[in-house]
Amino acid sequence: MKSTPEVLRDLAEPSNVSVHSNQELAGDVSAAAADDDKQREEKELDQLRRKRGLHPIPTGDLGRRVQLTPWDVLHSFGRAITLARRGAARGLAEHWGALKYNQALAGDSGSFMALSTEGKETADYYKALQSGELGTGLALALATRLLSERYPNHNVSIVPADTALRAGWALTSRDSGPKSGYRYRPQFFAEVWKPGAPSRVFPIACKGNHSGLSASHTQLASASAHVEAVHIGAWDETPCLVFSTELPLDGPLTVHALEADGEGGWLEGPGRVLDHVLEDENVYPGIQPPAQGDNRAEPVPGFHVSSDLYGWFQHALARTAAAGITAFAGDARATAPYLTKRQGQRHFAGITHAATDSVQDARHRFFGIDFVGTDHVFRLNRRRVEAFSGVAKDLFRHLEVGGVEQYRREIHARRSSWPRDTWAPRWNGPVSVHPDGSVLAMRLLRS
């Protein structure tokens, strides 16, 4: 067993991540989708609509090896689940969702990231959860890097798709409004934006497995149905990204990735004031295909952001992203106003207590920047450690009074100036700072 200081050092160590994206992969995924379609037909199940034209990501856009630290991966995953409502003890549950993997990954700058000895020893009934959650962290970290490279003058916000969609559609029987009745949805949206301009949205589906390459083919085939469930703009023109992370017990992990192109995804239209409160809409579910001659085609299951909804959807994405930031900082009171009733506002509007929830009452300074947020203390290999998640203090002050517009203007202006160091000497532990102003840090506490 490694000592606690060794574990903390490993979390900050950059490691190569293997990315697999080529024409052979695209062909194998297409074959897996055809095989699944055939089996569904034999079982008399409904045929799935899948995103057509999945193809490799060009090597120049995302190299076949990318360097990430395990701590950055956990930061990406931790930010992604802040609005997931993972139990009554929300603060602990959501921190632990990321922190439980602090010994799961291993590697260094001269090798590829892989499961550590501890990661390989995960009990069988937790392996699916482990692969899915680590796969999510890796996929979102890579998606953010890819889109940031392609759109260098923009920010990239990762937004949980279910939370964003709930502002307009009833996803389950518990939601009010016309029911979508469709269980296929992307897990996330990546919004590429800059202040005062139309943003572009990419549905993302990400999965993970311990089973091998053929399992990734099946997962990517399934992902093609999930990303197809949301159309933004014209029929079949929404670009998307799909990922399946293979975490073998022997050898490096590999992220298998494909994408689909399209002219859609742009939220062009009259802008809305993002500081204004967002209300639930009741958008009738279904995606409208093009007319066949003079006949209007019947809608197909899914979610269609048509041109008249562009401003509203951009508004929903921005405020949902803001809610994720304030929740990551542990402030339920600041989070609740950014969510609609159907998005779970009530979940954040109750009494907050430090024993069962996140409380925004911790302050730390990293690399000359003051951060505010929340913390948890637990034991790591018998030693007490402190984990802190938060956001830059000046940015948080905008968000706690509803200033989404000012927050976005400032993180856009500072998008290239955030520290890239992975270890803070005075803090004496791993630190990850993201361009949205959020931070995740951990350190050994003195006995």
C-alpha cells in the first residue's frame, strides 16, 4: 500500500492517455449497430434511430496520446455530477463520487494512464460503476480540450443534459407537462460560447467498460442512439461526440472516440438576458423530420430545439452551468435560483447543514488567487486528508447575486490565464483549476 503523501503526488502527475479514433473503429461500430438492429428486429423490438456518419476525430485535432493528471480527470467528473441529486447527504455523496477514485489511476509522464493496483481490485459489482464514472471524467476532459482547440476564442461549458432538458420537457412520469416517453438521451451537452455571440452545442454520450474492445464497439453503437435523441436546428445536422473508455485489468486504458459533423448546433437568434430567472417551458416532445413532398412528416421520438427555442435554450444552458458552479462551491442558497422547479430547485432550497450537505464556508488561496467553497475531511490510508472544491472568490460574488452575464464575461476574458500547475507547494497537495474558475484540491492534514 502506498503512503498517503505518495498517493497525493501521484494524483498530480501528468500521464499519457491513449486515444483510439480511426476508420477501422468507425467501421466496427457501424457493424455493431447493424448487429444490434438485427437482434432487435428478431425480438420484435422497436428499431433505434442512430446518429449517422460517425467518423474518426482527426489526429491533428486530438492527438493519439493526450496528457492528463488523475486529479484533473476527477475534477472533470466531480464538476459533472454536482447537480445529479445523488442522495440526501448531497455534499458528501457528490464529493465522494469523485474522491473515491483517488487511488484508482496510475501512470506518469513516461507511461500511459492505467488502473492502479487498488483500481484493479474493485469488487465485481462495482466495476460497471467504476468504468462508467472514470470513463465520464476522461471523456469530458478530452471533449473540453478538443473543443477548446477547435474554438480558441471561446469557452467550453459542460452541462448535464437531463438537467438542461428538464427545463423544457417532462423526461419522466414524475415531471409535469407532456411526457417525452423516450429514454434515449445524451448524458451531457458541451456549449461552446463567447459573450454576445451565438453559441454552439454538442451532445455527448460517454460510457466505459472493463471488458475489452468489442464492448466499446457495442457501447459506441448504443451511444449513437443517445446523441441522436436531440436535434438542434435542422434535421440531422447536429454535431456530436461519443466516447467509450476501455479500462483493462492488464495494460493502459484507452478512450475510443468518434464524432459526427453537421451544420446545426448553433443557437442563433435574439439573445436573452442571462441574469433573468428561467421558467419551465412545456415544449411538445418529438423531432420534426423534413416534409416529404407536400406531406408533413410525423414527428419522431426525441427532443427538438427548433429555431424559435434558440434563445431559451441558450438561457437554460447558461443558468444550468451557473448552478453547477455554485453547487460545486457548496452553496445551495446560491444554486436554487438558477434552477427551475422541474430541474430540481426544491432540492437545493431546503435547510443546509454541514453534517449532511455542502456548505460554502471554506476559503483557500492557490497560486495567488482566493477561492471560496466547501470541504470534507476523511481518511486516506489511515491518514486524515482534506478535500476542497470551490470557485474563485470574485467570480462567486457575481454568481451569488445572480450575475451570470458578468461571470461569463470575466471567465471569457481570463480563459487563458488560469494557472496550469498541478501541485500547490504552500497547500502541499494536488490542485486542479479549470477555466470556469472552479478548483479541486486535496492535502494531508497534520496529525
